[in-house]
Amino acid sequence: EDEMSSKKQLVLPLVTTALLPTMVWAAGLERVNIDPSFMYEPGTYAEFSYGSVNPSVPTGAIAAAGGISLDNVAGSFTVSNFAMKTAIGDKIDVGLWNTSNGNGVSIDWAPIGVKAELTMPTMAALVRYRLTDAVSIIGGLKRVSIDDGAALTLPLTAAGISSATHILSSTSATTSVYGLVTEMPEIAMRMEVLMEGAAALDVDTSYSQTVGGVTTNYTGTAKASIGDATSVYLQTGIDPDTAVYGSFRMSNWKDDQVKIPLSGTTNRATITTFEDGQSYTIGIGRKFSDTLSGSLSVYFDPADDCSSVSPLDPVCENRSINLGAKYSLSERATLSVGSTWTQYGDATVGAPATSTTSSSKTSYGFKVGYKF
């Protein structure tokens, strides 16, 4: 009985040490996806996390830029997440989750005039209802936004446009989140299936286009849809001090490309080559003492088509290792720290004609949790 109780208390502290945004360029514009783990904390609980993400994406020789290569075309960025939940009676929990950087892109190919800076915060309001001690349903709404002033510059050679610069206005879209949770506390097991709907964003934009040396200003509407996704998460205790966990995520982005208006008409140019994505995580957590636990996980997003990627999404395949540690500051407060190292596969960029090789990313961050 004591062993089973230890497993029950162990599982949540261990697996939540994997706190960093590990899915940069996982699929489409994804940076940080909804993490509903806070909804399983007892009573009233809040957490705040912060991460710094630092990609390195060097290129091969670029013929359009005189044969030079670039040391890094991807910009660093930061992420801050906040979540809070409370219990209403014995069967209902309500919570709010927010990230400053759910989706986005930060790219600068300076010599060839391709640059993009886009940040898309995400918020989710969730409700969990316990049907039985073993089965719960979870659901709510997800709101995806685009920050005002996001910018995009690139040539549209197929349309005869040597340079186009778009300044995007703020906008948002709301979609559904829903899922099913199964728990077996006696073996510290929880399985969660979470589904997120697609969110179609119509973005007002002011833009200029240069054709034959003449620049003309226009206004129009861009499209920047966020694809739907399904995530499956499983964790279980394997002894009183150890838990294993894994996840699978399927993101549908092929039908959700970024499209920008052309020359003051209703026509739009598709500027991305997103593919549907699948990603996998497997990890192990270990309790070292009553106050300290740690985790190790690996993440894999396999390649789809690396032969012609967009300069706005210039990597292919993702292999990551995440290390985390969690320390109990008191009976109510915890501190988690973690680091992720990612290696990307080589990719061929369609325009400009070049490649990206030896691309990588390092992430660092922390999370503070408090039980009220």
C-alpha cells in the first residue's frame, strides 16, 4: 500500500520537469503547444515559466547573393507561459493557460531580401469534468492571436515582384479544444487524448510591392491559418521512485499555408510549403529525494520532404534531448529548471537555391509553481 501511494504522489512532480518549448519548427508555425498538465494539480494552483530559444541555421552558398553563405538565418526569441486552475466541488476543475509565443517565425536572409518577424500568442480556457474516479473529459476554447506590427519582406519572383513588404495588423481567431483522460492512480498511470481545432486568421495588411524599380503601396487581407492537431500522452510509474512517459502529436498544416495579397487584387501568393507533421516524445523521471526529482526525454519529428523547403521554414527533421530538474522550495512552492538541445536535418531551400546544414537549437528555462 505504501509503495502504491508513493507511485501516486510521484508521477506529476516527475514528468512536469520537461518544461521548455521543444517543438520549434515541429510543424507549420508551431512553437509552444497547449500543456494541460496543470489541470491535474489538486485544489487551486498557479505556475509561471520562462524560456530562451536560440536557433542556429547556417546556409550553403547562395547564388542569388553572389555565392556567399550565411552564418545564421534564424533569430532567437523568448517564451513566457502562465497557467492557473481551481477546483469547483469534487468533480469540476477550471483553468486558464496562456503563452506569449504559441506560433511564430523569426527569419532574416539579409542579402536576398527575405525577412519575417511574427509572434502569435495563444490562450486556452479549459474545464475538466470527472465522470468517474478513472475517467474525465476535458474541453474548452483556444484563442490564437497575431501581434500588431508583425512584418514580412520577400521577393515574389513568380509574380514578377522583386520585393514585397507586408505589415500585419492584430487579429485573433477562436477554436475548440477537447479530450478524454483515463487514470489508474494505483499504478500512477494517466493517458490523455487532446484535440485542437483549426483556426483561420484573416489578417488586414498594408504592403508595398516593387516591380521594375517602381514601388506601389496597397492594402489587403492575408491568410495565416493554424492547423488542427491531436496529441496523445501516456505516463505510468514503474517503481516507487521512477515514472516513464511518452507522447505522440499529429499536426495538420498542409492545407494551412500562409498567403499574402498581390497588387491590390483579390489574388494571393502562397509563401510557405508546410507539410503535415508527426512528433514523438519518450522520457523517464526519477525521484532522488523528498525535495528533488529529475527527468530525461528525447523528441523526434521525422522528415517529410526536405528537397524544397521555404526560406521562412528552412529546416527539416528534428531530434531533441531535454533535461529537467524539479526542486520543492516548500510544501506549496516548486522550482523547475531545464534545457533542450536540438539537431535539425539538412534541407534544400527552393528559393533562393541553397541548403541549410548542421542546424541546431538550444533552449533554457525555468518554471515556478505554487499551490494555494
